[in-house]
Amino acid sequence: MTERSTTEVLAAVSDLLESGEAFAICTVVRPPAAAGGKLVISPERGVVAASAGQGVAAESVPAESVQAVLEAVRRQLALGQSKILEIGSQEVFVDVIIPNSRLVIVGAVHIAAALCEMATLSGFEVTVIDPRPALNNRERFPKAKALRVGWPEDELPQLRLDDNTYIAILTHDEKFDDPTILYALPLPLRYVGAIGSKKTQALRRERLQAAGLSQEQIARLRGPIGLDIGAQTPEEIAVAILSEMIAAKYQRAGAPLRDRSEPRIHVAQNS
């Protein structure tokens, strides 16, 4: 690997980390002739940087191989897992780098305060949107990464919203709810949930359809929000919402572990 290619790879990684994008560093493991070659790949930008392996020029990698690696990166990013994969005639270690998931809470209500606290402890970067400064302030949301005192239709377009974004709408107020949902559902977000009873949800879906959203888009709305754990208090409801978000993060249904054939909880080891 040349000094120039190493510098380009490091610069690309630094740029992607700063931008908050998910990406992967793909390193050839086998065959030996190409071992050590790297591709830095962003699902949005494609190949951002490349470096040679053992005497193999990075630019000589066939386009179909690059496309296969790009598709593999997208799959592994969706799963949130790094893995060695066989891609064509090569073994490639796809090392996924996913920034902290972003949670946007619309409505600075009691449940929002509890959810902000719990989600932050779980690794989410939380932004709270609400135009009422008496509610949307640091005293009530000390752990939030950002507080945006404004209306959702004004604030949402200023945020980075992608597959690593979760939106929880907690207001019970059409002035907040409908503009947020109409803006969010057409986007490729990981999670969009809105509080409210089944009757409220049915009326909401009628309004969304009348506003022009497709049935497929409306079906992506999680409402009533959260998993059914019998939650009653704001803190318990926040647990139910966070549980559903984490299930969405790892593409799980949220079923009890005892119902799984191989039940387990993965515990990350501290270094």
C-alpha cells in the first residue's frame, strides 16, 4: 500500500466520520496477491477511496466487483454487522462503521423527557423539536444533543434524516403530528412512530391518505407507538417506545427471548 493511497483512505474515513454517515472499510483477505487492498464505501457516495493490495492497482478492480462489494456493504450496514464475506473470487472483511443512531422527538411532553434520558443512555443522539420554550429547554432535557425550538415543518428539513434516524411523535396534536408524518414517511428512515389510540391512528391514516401518501408509505407508520408491555406511566411508555426502536434497529420483531430457538442476549465486552 503506497503512502499516497494510505493518506487518501485515512482522509476519506475522517471525512465520513465527521459527516455522520454510515460506511464500511472493505479489506481483501484472500487471495494473497490482493490481500490488504481496501475500499472505503459509502452507500450514498459509492467508492470514496481505494488502496492497492500486494502489487495490485486499486483502479484495476473490475467494476462488477466494486458493485458486488457495494451491495454487500449495504446489506451489512442494514444488519449492523461486520463480517468476512466471499465476494466473487475474493474473501473480503466488510467492517461497518455506523454512527450513533439519531432520535428526533417531536413534542416536549412528559414521555419525551423520559424517552430522551433512556435513549441517550442507550446510545442515541437525541434532538427534541417543540416551539414552546417553556417546555423545550435544558432543564427538562439535559441529555439531549440538540433542542430546536420551532415547528416540525420548519426544523425537520434542517436535519440529517436517513436510515439511521428514528422519529417519535408524542404530542397528540394534529398541528405537530401531521406535518411531521407527512414529511417523514416518504423518507428512508429506520423508524417513524406516533402516539395515540387505535381510533386516533385510524383517523390519522385517513388524513394521511387524503393528503396524498400511498398505502405503502402509511403502512410504515408505527402507531400506536411502542411494544405492548402494559405500560402506564410516562417512564414505562418510554421503555415500550425505546424497546420498539431497538427492535427496529436490529430488524427484530420484539418477541420474547423464550420464544426463540436460540435465545440469547449479546453483551458487549469492554476493552
